Amino acid sequence: MAFATEIPDDGVPVDPTVMSYSEFRPIGDVERSDDRFEVVSEFTPSGDQPTAIAELSERLGRGERDVVLLGATGTGKSATTAWLIEQVQRPTLVMAPNKTLAAQLANELREMLPNNAVEYFVSYYDYYQPEAYIAQTDTFIEKDSSINDDVERLRHSATSSLLSRRDVVVVSSVSCIYGLGTPQSYLDRSVALSVGQEVDRDQLLRLLVDVQYERNDVSMTRGTFRAKGDTVDIIPTYEELAVRIEFFGDEVDALYYIHPLTGDVVRKVDEVRIFPATHYVAGPERMATAIASIEEELEVRLAELENQGKLLEAQRLRMRTSYDIEMMQQVGFCSGIENYSRHIDGREAGSAPATLIDYFPEDFLTVIDESHVTVPQIGAMYEGDASRKRNLVEFGFRLPSALDNRPLTWEEFSERVGQTVYLSATPGNYEMGMTGGEFVEQVIRPTGLVDPKIVVKPTKGQIDDLLGEIRSRAERDERVLVTTLTKKMAEDLTDYLLEFGVRVRYLHSEIDTLQRVELLRDLRRGEYDVLVGINLLREGLDLPEVSLVAILDADKEGFLRSGTSLIQTIGRAARNVSGEVHMYADRITDSMQHAMDETERRREKQIAYNTEHGIDPQPLRKKIADILDRVGEESASGEDTVDRPELVGARAVGGAARPRQELEKLIEEMTEQMVSAATDLRFELAGRLRDEIAELRKELKGMREAGID
């Protein structure tokens, strides 16, 4: 076994000055298994991946706290991350800007690190409406949420893995900077069992209830246990299998992992640790101390409100808080208990809460993906949360200590993470400033594809010139993306091109993500040739059929025409061997010059590499299509397909109405598919199914009102 601060002999040694610090890290050594990270892949590092991996590892070994990897689109940054983790042999936190990208990244890393714990940690809410108060209209919005049990299991799996083994990679959204129970309490309240151990059965059952497990002898679900004679079955919140404990008297005779439905034994083990069913858990002594502290704060706050003449607010606060205290005294828990986390943790007023970061050992590595988006996102979370809670405190809905149940500020986040690797095709000013402008580069694509050629053209006659370019591309069965600055200009351009017989579509803000995927799929299939939009920077637009990206009004400085945005937009043509970018402008701005210089620098490096190694650039058409099609429709014959006529309701079948009974059955089938898609972390597919179900229910309601059978 290895302890938290140990580094495997063959890993990269860690400079103590760049280790992370946290006051919430468990006191004393945490016993963790020390299995090695091992990449299992049919591929080997290629292009400039070997150089990038070696340089990143060297810089981390030298003790550099911040390292930037400038990786162009399609160069395999995710694979580089996996090989880097294998090289340094350290637990790693990988942060992504949203749930969908985090899920994709987690799946990629699981494929490359199949023998290690690759965990997924995001918000467990399918739907979340936080409590809020709007003073202008005297409107209180009650907290409303829908928890995804599978995502909650994955969150518990992440924390239990971090406290029991070192070979852990956690892929997370910004959820990792939000308050979580302290790892010390989580560890202290866990139940460790081993074969031959003397344990009183009834005492074990009481311990399980204390850490929020519920007894259910009829239906076994996560977070429950059942007891029959000398056998106790538990389904931990972080496991898909149940744990069976067989007693002989007061001695643990055998431990098994069993299938919760069939009861079949999956494997026999010698020891097991059962972690609590909730992250917010504390022992009776700590809870008693917390309740006393809450009552003391309540008394002080009530006096303040009454002195200010806010009698309504005082009465409201007294009723709400007294009810919560009574719940905590009776069952050790209450709805919204996280708002009292400062008292339960024993923290000072204004101090930061414990988060997922505190569950890592102190030598962990942080990797921030798409850092130009994720870094500002991390910094923005605190103020957004605080602005809502200030109203709740001021008007007597919460105690002031609720403000301390919050995400970390950027400064607190920086203090708690150690060495950090920033991944981006366009690193932001912060990352580059932290590294003094130095970065590790990865711009060679394994496919040999090079960045597109850039052509600057005058704005006079730009539409006619664009029309000619579109026609020449259409003749070659290639596609065109056009980006404008305003919605009206995009609409007018689409109408104009339609008048000339161009097969064109308009991508606008009212089209949701899932319809957007369908639009892109139709573009690839050749159902139309041109896609016009305002902001074409989002992921999923790496389309190999696109040979031209036209940027109108490229010289109008602003967010959509900044250096970063232009480089991202230029990358949309990087999947085609003959890709070009046409910028229509009357002058070359600093942003344009920066984007052009950077693209040309990358092109020269890519072309030189291809020439030296005799590589003929070839787009991976089939592989890219498969990825996109999976998001949009899963497969032509799979059970999750949403484009088959039988799964899109009466609208898809020539407008003919379906019998009501058939429509009800269809809604039931699609609901099952939606749940299945959410379980598999295919959120976009699940969202589309949800929208289709809503439309079908409206149709069904109309049929019922009209008395149609």
C-alpha cells in the first residue's frame, strides 16, 4: 500500500513547493492502493505528440507550476493527456467547460486507461432551479430539482476512488469548485470491513443508518440495505453491484460483490470499505456542535433584524431555521443542509468550503481543457452564486452563513491546485501570462492535414464574389460555411442566396443544440451546400466536406472578430485537404494579422513535417462521420434512433394522425429511450428525445380534448 504523499519510484518526482495545499485534506496518511497508470491503445504517439509529452513531463519534473499546451484542433490533445498521465504517474483532475465535453473526454480517457479509475464528476441535477427571492415583485422561488441517480453514483464513485487508490483520473466540470462535505468526515464515517473482523451485526446496521443508508427489505436500490438473518446486503451509492456480508455470530465470515437483481455472486473479496450515502455527513458530536452554532447565529441575526424593524423577515427566518434544526436533531439531515455547511465543517465566517479538490492527494496534477473558456468560467462562478444568496439573507430566507456555502473564488482555486497544464488551440491571456509567454506546441495532425490557406478580399462586391466561390465548391461536391456579424445580415444573405438557387440554410440562436446537429448532418450529406451563421465557433463543426469558410466583415474588431475567435473560425476549414478561408475586409486589423501569422506559422511547420516524412494528407472521413452521426442519430438501425418515422410522432408520417393508443405507446417507448440515453451520458440525444416527447404529449392532449380515439 502507498500513502497520500508517496510517489512511485518510476514516476516523475514532485517539487514540494508546487504541491497543492488544503486545510480540509484528511489528517494523517490515507491508505491508497498504488496501481500504476497504463495506457492501452493500438496507437502510439505520432506527429509532434512525442515531443509534446516529453516536454510537458520535463517541465513538470522541473517544478514549473503552470504549463500551456498549445494544441491545434485535431492533433490529439486528449491522447496526449493520457500519455502524460502515464508518464508522471500522478492522480489527475481534468476540467472541461461543460457536461457534454466532460463526458466525451471521460469516455476517451477510459478507452486509453481501461485498468485505472477514470471518474466523471459533474452536477447531478438533470434540472435545477435554485431558491431565490425577487424583492421587486415579492416573489420567492422554492428550490426545485431533479437528481440524476446515475450521475450521483458517479460523483460518489469519484470521491470513494480518490480516498482508496492513487491511479485515479477525475474528469469534471466546474462542479468541482462547489462545496462538498469534508473528506475527513467522509472518511471518518465510512465503514471498513474485513473477513474475520469482530463486528456486532446490529451495531453495523445502526452505523449504516447514521450515514444515511435506508433499510429496505423489499426493493434494493442504491443507498439502501437489507438484513436477513446473518446476511446483510448493501448497495453503496457509488457502486452498480451490491455488497453481501455474511456473519458467523459476530464475526464477518465472508464478503462478496453480488448482482443486485439476480443475487449472483460476481466476486469474493477479503475487505471492503462502505462510504457514506451522502457527502454531507457528520457524527453525532459534530452535528450537536453545529446545531449549537446555528442556534447562536440565529439568535444574533434575529436581534439584528428586529432592531432594524424587519419583523416579517425575523419571523420568516425563525420558522425556517427552527424547522431545519429540528430535522437535523431527529434524522441528522434536512433539505438544504448544505447551507449550514460552515457550521457542520467548523469553519470560520467567510472561509471557503471543502470541495472535490480536497479529496485529492497533495501531489495531484490539474489539466484544464479548452482553458480559454474554462478559466474565465471558474472565475465567474463565485459572484453569480453570491448575488442570488445576498437577497435570501437580506429578506430572512437564510442565515448569513449560507453565503459560505459557495464555489471557490479564482484565488482560492489557484491556492488549492498544484501544477496545472492548460490545453487550448488559443490559450488566453491569463494562461500565457502565468507561463511568461512560453508554451509547449502540438500542431502536427496524425492525419497529415494542414491548416487552411487564408485569402483576404475587399468588401466591395463581396457577396457576388462569395456567390461565385459557392458555385465552384458546389460543382466539386464541397461545402461552405459563411459567418456574419449580425442576425439580420445572416437572414438577408440567406434570402439573397436562395433567390439565386443556392441550397442554403441559416444557423441561428433559436435553433437548439440537437437541431443544430441535425443541420450539420444534412450539410455533410449534401442536402444543401451552404450554412450561414453568426457564431460558428462551437464544437462539432470540424466537417471534412467544408472546403471554404467565408468571414464577412473580418475587419470589424470585437468578440466575434478577435484574434482568438478568428483562429477558432479558421480551424473550421482544417479538415479538408484543399481548405481555404476567405476574409472580406478593407483593412487588416491587429486581430486579423495575429490570426493570419499564427495560421501561417502552423502551416509551415505542418507542411515541413509532411514533406520530411512523405505524408500525403488524407481526411478521416468515415471516422469523423461516425462520431457526428452518433451524436445526431446514434445509428441507422439502433434502438435509440430518433429519426425513424416510428419515433418522431404523427408529424413524420405524411402528417397523418396516429391512433391515440399508438401515440401513448410511442410516448412510453421514447421515455424509456430518453432514460437509457441519459444513463449512458448521451445528454444531447436524451435532450432531443425529451423535446420530441413534449411535442407528442401536446398532440395527445389535443386528441383527448377533441375526443379523438
